Amino acid sequence: MKDVRVLAINPGSTSTKIAVYHNIEPIFLKNIKHTTEELAPFAKITDQFEFRKNIILQQLKDADMQINDLQAVVGRGGLLKPIPSGIYKVNEAMIADLKNSPLGEHASNLGGLIAHDLVKSMPNASAYIVDPIVVDEFDDIARISGHPLLQRISIFHALNQKAVAREYAKSTHRKYEDLNLIVVHLGGGITIGAHQKGRVIDVNQGLDGEGPFSPERTGTLPVGDLVRLCFSGKYSLKEVQKMVKGEGGLVAYLGTNNAYDFEKIVDAGDKNAELIYHAMAYQIAKYVGEMFTVLKCEVDAILITGGIAYDKGFVNWIQERVYKLAPVHVFPGEDEMKALAINGLMVVRGELEVKEYF
């Protein structure tokens, strides 16, 4: 079997995760934290390109990683046009859309940009992205919102949801494409996807739109009240956008987006904090029920993943409301780095078809 080395790059809002894999084994892992002060000089996320790229190169050099040995550099995908699930080679059309995203700015846009630039100095490597957050496999009926000017769109934690779904399928000696699953990703944003035979046919738009509230996002709000608030004259467009994404959810109620802090506050006996935290679990359970009906009540398993899934008490609040729908399995954290690397490995070995972005 061909010996392969892959570099995975996962840019987040305040961090850049990198990993070098030798076949399926990680030989270097680094989570580079970026302070508010470091990022303050950059007006746009894409302006951080050189800053983050240079840090990556320095970290690889310090760890004595030989970049000429790499055969693939795989970045987390960004806010591109809606595309099917899969691995895509970074091309000029993708570069243009990552720089001037049709859906706005996101740190993950930097993944493909940095990967593309790095391989210019690597004689044996190509640049790819995998399962970006815009993966769109919706049934047409799921796109209807209630008004023709406002179509529902697919933006979710595609990379981790797909990776966890495939991991579960493998553990049960079945194929992902043969299962109906509900996957719940619990992070700074929360998305709940209906996976039907390998396709995510519906999912809440967790970036800034709908679903349960999360540590920093409001999720679905009372529409009439939101419209009146927008035209009250008290808030600008940017202030409302920040209210919905960044300063909503747990941040709005109790001033923190750190679920661990919330867990400690609840354990200390703060009844109001417990009510808010419990309400988030309550809303998540409601959306699991929604996806249960999307899958016509035929669900093999409910999978719970993401950072908040480490909080057993919180997960139990969800489980007690949904356990009769299907067996519940918990995969705490996320393994997006491994998912990126495994896709790169399979492409180099010719086991996976590369898709083209238009």
C-alpha cells in the first residue's frame, strides 16, 4: 500500500489547527491560538492569509516536518457555492469564491487558500478541501421556507457530521449509505442533520439562521418580534447581525459562550443559569424530533457530537427526551483533522474520486 503524508489545515475564528498524518497515524498535531490583539489589525478574515500561513510554516519548521515529503494538503472548506459532499481539488474558480465568498466571511475560507499557496513550493503535493459547510444535498421540499424571497439553505457542520456518521456505520459493520441517522453537532453553533442513506436531506441553518439557540447564536426567533426590533430605530444592521450571531444564545443570557463555564455555574446552584442551559437542550431535542419526521420515523440511530457533548449532564437532558425515537450514541468532541487527512490519503491512493468545483 502506498506510503502517504498529508497536511491537514483547519482554520477557526481564533485558532488554526494543523496536523501531519503518516498514512492514518498523526505524527504532528498543533492547535495554534490567535489572540484578539493579534487579529485586530486585519479588517477582513481573508486579510489574515499571510499571517496564518507564515505561522503554519514556522510551526512545521520548528517540528522538523519535511514539507517536500507531503503528497496532499487538505484544508477545511469555506463559504462557497452549494456543492455535493466530497473532496475537491482547489482550482481558480474556488480561489475566487473563497476570496469573495457569495455567502460572506468565515475563517474556514482560509483553509483552501492556504493549502493552495503552500503546495506551490511542494513538488509532490496537491491542494484539496473536504465537505465544506455549504454541502447541499437537500430534497427540494426542504428548500421551501414560507416565502419565495427567503429560501432555506444548507449550511452546517458537514465535515464532522459526515465523519461521525461514517465512524458509527463502520463500528456497526454497515455502510453509511445504508443508514438513516440524525446527527447532532454541539459547538459554538448547533446543527442537527437528517442523514438519509448517505445524504443530508435536511438540516437547520446553524450559521446565523434557524434551529436551537447555541452558546453564541440565537437560532430561530419569534419572527414578528424580530421584525419590529429591526425597525425600532434602536439598532443598526450590524448590531442586529451581531445579536443573532456572536452575541446571542448563552452569551446574551449569561455573558459567556463557554459551555464549561456554564456547567460550573449550574453546578454551583444558579437556578436561572440551569433554566437557560436546560432550555438549550430542550430546543435541541425538539429539532431532533423534527428531523425524525423528516426521515418518516425510520431512524437507525441518533448521534451526538461536538465539544458540548463532553458534558454528560447536558447530553442526558437531550437523551431523556429523544431516547424512545432511536438508540442514542455519543461521540464527544470532533475529529475534523482526521477526516481531512483520511480523505487526502484516499485520494492519493486512488481510492476516492476528486470532484471539480465550478
